[in-house]
Amino acid sequence: MSRFLNNRFKTFNAYTPGEQPTDTAYIKLNTNESPYPPPPGVIEAVSKSELSKLNLYPNPDASGLIDKIAGVYDVRAENVVVGNGSDELLAFAFYAFFESGVVFPDITYGFYPVYAELYDVPYSEIPLRDDLTVDVRDYLGIGKNIVLANPNAPTGTALLPEEIEKIVKNNPDYLVLIDEAYIDFGGVSAIPLTKKYDNLLVIHTYSKARSMAGARLAYAIGNESIVSDLKMMKYSFNPYNVNRLTQAAGIAALGEAEYYLKNNREIAKTREHTSQCLQKLGFEMTDSKANFLFVKHPGIGGQELYMKLKNKGILIRHWDKERIKDYVRISIGTKEQMDKLLEAVTEIVRGTEA
């Protein structure tokens, strides 16, 4: 680090993204990307006409995109804000709303504690139950702002809308932020509840279910006063946060619902098949409603399995955190990719048992 870095960042732990190798051909099952490309309509939206306008700033309001999103969810444009990926919207929310503190699970998306520390937000982590699920009772009347990934990451377990509502209803004076990055693979969205409660904010991303991780696009839906605050953050930080190509692609993607629905169903089907095969090999796992599985095997540690699969050309994700060090997270790829994973895992497990 340089001698100019502020003292409070000299012990700061930055977020570590999943590996993105460029020098070796891996089967990438480590960052929860969709294995399917965007539909032709989305690709065509990034036209020569749009490319020729790259000398011009994009629409800072992203009004065309916001109007389309509002129409999909039957809300007003004033209830929608867009961001450069959900991480940016999360950053705005932590900075804008959580001065008094925030709580989230002890095992969840790793950016939450990073943002809390970055913005000097007091935070506490509420332990998941032994089965790695959220206990709704832990959040009722807690008297603090709340952030929940639903389905949770990296466990994949999901709360029902009525459980989310119970948390929101029992904390009327605090913001409840629901991060629904994986909602399209088996969960039920809490977005309809934003019409009923003014303390609920729901964030969606295009990165997973809409095959646009490389485009960096997300949106948040909530009460217009909350959205107005987030827009103030946006205009104070980066008013042109969503470029014109991404805006065009984002609008086109909203017209491709059937394409994405088909892909997401296929991913869920492949997830269940992979889950059954891994269980036959002795793996234990959470009840994932996301586009990944969170698994462990009694005969092999998480770090060892991660390394052995990497040596076989397959990337998965592992964390050293004590409660989950025996687990690995496996993104769901195509049927062909998962068959190769299962073949490699079978070899590893049988070699361990020999």
C-alpha cells in the first residue's frame, strides 16, 4: 500500500471476486454466471447506430429503461432506480441509509461487511441456524436496518414472501433491503410488497437470470422517497452510471421473458439432477433455490475438493470461513458441463475412499 492511504484503510479487507482466468480454459462454475448467452434480440440492440453514439454521454436518467422496468412490475417510474450492477446499488444503500447500523446473517454475500466497513457503518451478524437457514424470529422487532439476500448466498436457501413481510412489518421504522439476485431460479419475489410497505427496498440484477453479467446492470424497486434518496447518491457519485449500450440491451432483455424463463427452468432442472447425483456420492447440501449448489462431503475437505477440481480444469468456489470451510459452492452450468463435473467429482471421491 502507498504512504498516502488513509489510516483506517490500512487494515481494510476488500471483497475478493471469484477467479476470472484468462490464460487457461476452465469450466467456470465459480461465479454464478448464466451458462447461456443473451438472446439475439439483446445482442442486436447493441447496434451500429448505438455504437456510433459512444462519443455522447448516455441518458443519465435512463428513463427509457426505467419505464420498461416499471411496466414489467406494475409500479411507477418513481419507484425504480438503475445501477451499474447490484453492487453499486448496495453501496449507495449502505452509504445513504445505514448510519445508525445494520444487521445481516453471518454467512451471506461477502460485500455486506465490506460496505459496512468501507462506509464506517456499525453492523452485526446474526448466525444462521445449524442447517444454514435464516431464522425469521431473529429479525422480528430487532430495531435495526436489515439486509437479507434471498435466496441467500452462498447457501441458496430462500424465505417465502410472507416471511419477508413479517420481518418488514415488525420493523416499521427501519429499512429492510432484500437482495434478490437469484430469485428467478426458485424463489418468489418480494417486489409486490413494496406497494404496501414504505420501508422495503428490493434489488434485482441482470447478471444471473438475464445472462448479462458482463453488462453490469441492476435495478432497485421501493417507495419513491427511498428511490429518490438513492438517485441523489447516484447523481453525487456517477450520474452516467449505466452506459448507453447497456441501457439498450437492458430494454431489449425485458422483451425476452420467454427465452429467459426457458433457460432458468433448464438451470433449475440441471440443478436438481446434479443435486441428486451428488447425494448418491455422499454429499450433503442445503436446499438451494439459486443457480448454484452449496455442498460438502464427509470424506473430503472443501479446500481439497476445490484444488482437485481446479487441477482437472473445473473452477468452483471455496471460503476459509470457519462455519463453511468444509463446503464448496458449485454454479450450475449446462447439462454437458455438469456431467463433466460429476465425472470429475466421482473420480475424486472414489480416489479418497480407496
